[in-house]
Amino acid sequence: MVETVVIPPLARVTRKFVLEPQDNERLANLCGPLDENLRLVESRLIVEVRRRGNHFRIEGVEAQAAEALLLELFNLTRTENVTVETVHLALRDHDGLANAAITACTAGEKENKEDIGLRVLHGTLRPRGANQREYLQRIRQHDLTFGVGPAGTGKTYLAVACAVEALQSDSVRRIILVRPAVEAGERLGFLPGDMSQKVDPYLRPMYDALYEMMGFDRVAKFIERNVIEVAPLAFMRGRSLNDSFILLDEAQNTTIEQMKMFLTRIGFGSKVVVTGDITQTDLPAGRPSGLRHVTEVLRDVQGVGFQFFETRDIVRHPLVQRIVQAYEAY
């Protein structure tokens, strides 16, 4: 005989709270134009948010999570402009957490999250979610770290931030940013310009991250003095790189031989981060990815750290996460 178990529906919760101090500018910043920030919280957490001045009332199964989120965002209004993007990233941090887990966060855990922030010239960067925090910890603890996962999870951006922080603290003397110049269906040979102009578009994302963190003038000065070097992977052969922070981006487009060549460039006092998405290789058919291969070869090697990201870690537009999930399902 099969016994039927009836699972009661989740209880609807009501939370009432007051945001202090009562500052109309900060409240307007929190709620957004026409309360668009509150509407986003409502749609993502399936709650109803009502407010009168600084008095809030939230109803729904996830009311406790919504309250914690709004308190967190209200604290941000002291120093930041809270946009829809800010709310989306904060919601992504809360996704998958039970109400109890959100409210049970201890003061020690909060301090730990603060401590792992990255200090760059134009401010402090905070990791988003557990996987990004673990990623930064692995970079700081290991001489060689692999960040593997889908696009939009912050692998390259955080690695560049770690490189900038290391340079500013004099932990390294140089930053070397490397990418394989592999065509995605087009031939660079038919494009005008010299070698530098041909490979520059492949390296542009790393330039953009540097400009954002250090400013255009400072980056240009460091590149001129060879303190920062941005180069295609082919230029690494035969070199030995000491006292450097080296980042190999788009590593899924390396061959097994290229990956081995790159990893054997590591010199004394250097730190290396390798990032890539093994689902988006542009190598010719039949050529195995060096990134996929190295995750098996070095998995148990002491001093090497691996951090694997998932689609839930994507910090771009929420549609990007749904697109990646749809491709994985297909």
C-alpha cells in the first residue's frame, strides 16, 4: 500500500520594519525611479512590497529574504547609487539561500566577506557570491589558479583586479596579460594592419578592465614602461617570467602543447591565473582544448587551485544566465 504524503503550502510571511535614518534622498535612491528597484525585488522574490515614507511592509514566502536585501541596499545608499543592476547583483547573491540562512549570518562571517575585498586605484571591489569569494581566496593562496566556467561569471575581471592589487602593493613588479589569438571563423590575415593591430581586438577586454580599475593615463604609462604587458600567447615561448602576475584568458582556445608551454614559463615570485570556458572553444575540429586537458592533469598537484563556476554565478544581465542555461539544456 502506498501512503500519500501531503506537503502543506509554504506559509506566507509578513515583515514590517522602519529604515533609519529617515532620509528622503537615500529612500529615493533605494526605491529607484517609479519604484523600479522595489518592483524588481517583488518580481524576483515573489513578494509584495508596500511603503509609506520609511515604513515598509513586505508580504510573501520570501518576505524575510526581501527584508534582509532591502536593509543591505539601504546601507549601500550612503555611498553608492543603487541602480537596477545593483539590485540584480544583490538578488543573485541571495538566490538559493533559505530565509534562515540569510538571517543567521554572523558578525564574523560578515567581517570575513569584507576582508576579501580587492583594493584598486578607483575603489574597492567585492566578490559576488560564494564561488567568487572562494576564487579570490584560491588566487591569494596558490601560485597557480584555474578559474573555469561560463561567460559572465567574473573570472577575468576579478583576476585582473587581483593583478592590479598585487602591483599596487609591490607584491609583483609586472602584470602580464595573455590571450590566444584564435579566430572565431574569420581569418586575421585578411585584415589590414601589422601584427599588433591584428591581435589588439582579442586583447581589448583586458585593456577595458585595466582602464576601469587604474585609469587610462596610468595604464598607458605602465604599458609604455613595460610594467604592464598585454600580449598574444605565441609571444610567451622561450620566456621565463619572474616577479610577475600572469593572467592567461580564454584558455579554452589553447592546445595541449600551448598550455604546457605557457605553464612552464612560471618563474620565481610569480603568480599565475588561467581562466576560460570549456564550452566555448574556437579551436579547429579535432583539436582538444588545453584547458580541458589540464584540469585532469593537474587536478591533484600541490600548489594548484581550481575554481569551477556555474550558470548561477553569472553577474551580467539576467537574460545571459537564462541563455546559457537554455544552451546547456539543448
